[in-house]
Amino acid sequence: VWNPDKVTHYINPVLNADYSDPDVCRAGDDFYMTSSSFACFPGLQILHSTDLVNWEIIGTALTDYPGEEWGEDAFWRRVPQHGNGVWAPAIRYHDGEFYIYCGDPDRGIFMVKTSDPRVKWSDPVWVVKAKGFIDPCPLWDEDGKAYLSHGCAGSRAGIKSVLFVAPMSPDGTRLLAPSRRVYDGHETQP
């Protein structure tokens, strides 16, 4: 069994497994991590650590793929969907709740939440339905306003290397206005 903890130091890789696009948040003395799970379910594994070296899987945030509740075809279940599904989640702790925002490059950005990451997470809420939106990250400002940043998948949206921000409802469930481009990597990186 791989153990990166050598007592006086640690060695890489800390996680000797495929955790693509990892994201970590802190709540008190505890750290929680999740990562892309693509078309694998249960999805969005939740890992816990108190030192950022020793990690334990404590659960999953998705038991099934979101979408059928809106009448969407479960095509992903019948045909292998390598590289599709749940991309680059962001996990955050805000006002006593844990939130995970995920991008599905073919459907948009959804959110799940819980007050205890070791138990069942909420059913997914589609924050925005859009083709090509990926890499979401929420922000709750000190003034109570909320925002959601995201990028675009070039293969779906036709553009990449750009970042967008949109105002979001304080409960994190929906965008209040269209996304605005705030950074274009093409301008600084020809």
C-alpha cells in the first residue's frame, strides 16, 4: 500500500492514483478534496485529510448522473463516454455547507451540496444549462453577493483560453445574468 508520509517529510505523489483536476477546500482543521469523475459512477469521490498528505475516501457526492429528471436521454449509460461527463469540480465550504460545482461540457454547470460531506449530498441542481461551459468556481463575497466563474471547452464551445464571470443567487442555485468575459488568454499569449 502506497504511503507518502515518511514522518519527517512526505514524498510525491501524495495520491498514487488518478485524481484528475483535484480541488480542495478547508473547513476548520479538516481538508476535503474531490476531482473529475467523468462517466464513472458513483461520481465525485470525497477525500478527507487533516494534513494534506494522508487522505481517506469518505464517500461520493453523485450516486447517478444528473439529467434524467429533465427527460434527458441516458445515452452515457449505454455507450462508453470516455472524456465526457463530470469535469473539473470546485469544492467550497460556505456558511456551514459544502458545495461542489461541476461542468459537463455538453450540458452546463450543476451543483450539489451537503452540511456533512460524509453523508448523502443533495440532488444535482443545474445552475446553468449551456454547451461548452467547464471549470466552474463559485465565490461568495463579503457583501453577500455570489459569483460563478467558468471557462469554455474548445471542443464544444468553439473558444478556449477565456474566463467568464456571472452573478449568482446567494444560495448558489442559479445565475442572475449572462456570463461576462473577464479574461482572454489570446490577448496575452499569441
